[in-house]
Amino acid sequence: MTDRSRPTARSLPIAGPSEVRRAALRLIRLDGRPFAAMIGLNALAACAGLAGPWLLGRIIDEVGSGGTVASVDRLALTMLVFALAQLLLARYAGYVGHRFGERALARIREQFADRALALPAAVAERAGTGDLMTRGTTDVAAVGATLRDAGPEVLIAGVQALFILGAVFVLDPLLGACGVLGLLGIWFAARWYLRRALTAYLAEGAANSALAEQLAATAAGARTIEALGLQQRRIAACQEDIERCRTTRTRTLFLRSVLFPAVDISYVIPVTGVLLIGGVLHDHGAMSLGAVVASALYLRQLSQPLDTILQQLEQVQSSSASFARVEGLGLATQAPPAASLAPADDRIEVAGVRYAYDDGGDVLHGVDLTVRPGERLVIVGPSGAGKTTLGRLLAGMDTPHTGSVTVGQVPVAGLDPGQLRRHVVLVTQEHHVFLGTVRDNLQIASARATDAELRAALLAVGAEWADELPDGLDTDLGHGGHRPDGAQAQQLALARVVLADPHTLILDEATALLDPSTARHTERALAAVLEGRTVVAIAHRLQTAHDADRVAVMEDGRLTELGTHDDLVAADGAYAALWHSWHGEGHG
């Protein structure tokens, strides 16, 4: 794997040339017969196209030698037949090529969706939505355009160019060599372009992703930015990314501004050379006038397929960079464990865990913790103490660089995603409402759940509002339908958890968007529904800790206290200070 294919802390990986070639060959193998038919039909169309200049040369020679009108008419009619044959063959070849391209694009889209869903959550979060969104939209669309249009057109043009050059060599090898030498300028210009284009287009794609991420983050946090007076700072950051996009775009425009003029000049040289040399040969009786004209027409005809190739070269290069970005997602996809063991029980053990984000310092320092099956454990502590990080490790979203996190003596991060979610589910303040009905949003967690089970899950989290919707469970959510507020969206997420029915539930401020009364009601309802399940709650509201079986106190990435609420208050330590502070504010 090349350095370019390795993911950085803030980006998804990019596939190297070998991975891209293998992916392209795989698409061709999956549709081998249509691909071969497309090549064959294009070859036949190219052969039919060769007849025109040769027959025109014959007509010139026929007229020059005093041939009859009937013989000229027959040659002209033959030209018409071959022209129609070329038209029909090229049209059908284009049809076959477009169908091949659409099927290949469908496979790429399906594969991208599968890979995106299989991404480790930590990888997707750190890369940001901008990169993933750009790859799934702009890059996939660019690959699709190449497979549907540019790819088949380049193949057709390539076949035509080879046949035309072959025809010139058949007429006269000297004129053929003259034509090839005259086209060397195109070869040098294209080589210069290709050496620089892929890197330039990759840089342009990365700049576009960064800009999309910056704009999305700015739009999402608009109110916070305004409240904190950060408008100028965000504008400056956006302008910097826009300038980077402009610079990378200017680079690719410069490459094209060098390529195309060089190509235009190179088209004139071989035709001029053939006419000059052919004229000399004709004067010496070594070649007929018709052959000279036919050779010049062939070389002039060559400009059309070469134009197509060169005009599509930009699309192909841009698409190659896009294909590398799309295929790069497969390098970030978590491979399923070769043999994922089944946990022996539901006990979660955290032993000597240390963890650091990217290349920063440790945020957890030798944490040891046992979560007993069926208990309700609440983790409290000041902001930045490591509570959320510990919750992510318990849920298998991250892996400690030292120590272990196991469930039933099996590493949590080593379980395959399906098995992991049957054991542990993490619910955070972040939530998402999918386009579709209420039923669609809930059945993501349990596809076979009945309407009664869906309503029971909603009731369990205090979402009585769902019964008041115009179409009940069939009410559309999002644009054009009911738009749930933050609290309702969070209740939908919690209802999905009830339906998923994991043995361990990790709640990271999962009721933070609910008002205190609703949050309290929801927590009690969840506790009743999840009776017998293990619940690990990361909370700032200490009333939650008061009702827990045990309380774990985190400070500066360390587990400093562990026990029942009464024991910790009696110990008069860090938890007691938090409790008295919170209790005083609550009654002040």
C-alpha cells in the first residue's frame, strides 16, 4: 500500500493504482460478455468506417482513368451502405456500452453503501461527514459518468484510431510512418499531462471534501457561532478552504491549457506531411492520386477519435482520482474477525486500560473496572474526566492501546458488528431521524417487530406524542411530514434501543435533550423495561447516580472512587463534593 492509501487521523484512505486496477477488472469480469460485445461491435463499426476514404480514393482513380458513370455510382452506393452500417453498429455498441456502465455503476453504489455501513464508527467520526459525503455523491457520480459515457467513448475512439492507422500503413508504409511521426507531439503532450494529472485531481478532490466539511460544520453550528461571536473566524476558515479549492482547480485548468493547444497543432503535422510526401511519390509514379487522397483523409479522420480520447482524458483522469477515493473506503472498512468467539457470559471487564486519541497524550490512565451482569452503574465526574471515552471503549467503538475490554472473556472490539450490537448498545446525545415513517425508523432496530411491540417501545420511553400523529406509525417524518424536535428524535433513538434489546446498554447523556421532568420519567420507564439488563449511564444529573446500584467516579482519566451512593457520600470524597454541590444548586 502506498503512503497515499494510508488514512490520516482526519481523512479516509485513498486506494493506490493497483487497487483501482483490480477494482476495474473486477467490474469487467462481472459483465464480461457485454463488455466483449461492446468491443467487438466497436471494432466492426471502425472497419465499416474505413471503407469511406478508400472508396473515395477509388472514385478519384476511376475518374482519372476515364471510368464510366455507372462504376462511380456503384462505388458511391457502396460508400453509403458502409456509412449506414457504421452508424447502426456504433449506435448498438453505444447502447451495449451504456447498459454495461449503468450496471457497473449500480454495483459501485451498492458496494459503497455496504462499505460505508461497515465503517468503524470511530473512523467515520474522525474523518468527518464532508469526506464521506463527497465520496458518496460527487466521486461516485464522476465514476458513473465515466463508466456510462467517457469509458465507452474512449474505447470506441481507441479502436477506431488503431484501425485508421492500420489502413494508412496498408495503403503505403512510408505514409503510415509519416503519420505516426507527425502524431508524436500528441504522445509527448499526453505523457506530460498524465504524469501530473492524477496528483492534481486527487488534491482537488481533497480540497472539495475539506470545504464541504467546513461549510457543513459552520451551518450546523450557526447559532453557537453567532452566540460566541465567532463569525469572522469561521468566515476566515471557509475562505481559506475556498482559496485552496481555487488553487487546486487552477492547477488542473493549467494542465488542460497546455495539453489541448499542443494537440491541435499536432493534428495538422501528419496530414501536411502525407500530402507533401504523397505528392512527391505521385509525381514519380510510385502512388496513385486516389491513394494519396485516401491517406490524407484517413489521417484527417484520425482527429475525430483522438479528439474524443483527449477530450475525455480529463474526465478519465478526474474519474480515476474519484475511483481511488471511492475504492479507498474499502481500505477503511473493518474486516470481520476470522473466528469471533461467543462471550461466555455478560460480565464486562476493563483491565489496565490506557487510551489516546490519534497522536495525543493518554486520556485514560490504567482504568480497572468490572461491570456485573444486571447491575445499574452510573459514571460521573467533571467534564474532560474521560467518561465518554470509557463508554466508547465499553461499546467497542474504540480499542485501547494498552489493556483490555472484554465481555464474557472475549474482547469487545473483536466481536463482529452484528454480534457486538446484540451484546452492547451505546446511545449518546447525538441522534438521527431517517426519512420514512415512524414505523420505518423503529424497525431499523427490529425488522420483525409488530405494531404492538413498536407502540410498547414508544410508551416505554415516554413518547406518547406518537399516538397523536395524524397517521400514527405510518406518519412520514422529515420534509413534508412531521418534523420531530430534538427531544422527540432522542425518544425515537431510545425506543430503537428498547426494540434492539441488548444485554448491556450504555447511555452517554442519552436524555440530555429532554426537560428534567421528562428525562426523569424516561429514565424510570427505561429502568423498568430494562429490568435485569446491564445499564451503564454516563450522567451529569446526580439524581441518576442516587438510584444506581453503584457509582464510578472519573477524574483526569482515572477511576478514583467506586461504590454505592450512600457509601461514597459517607466517604466524603470527590463524589460527596459533587453531590453536595449539585444538591445545593438544586435547592438554592
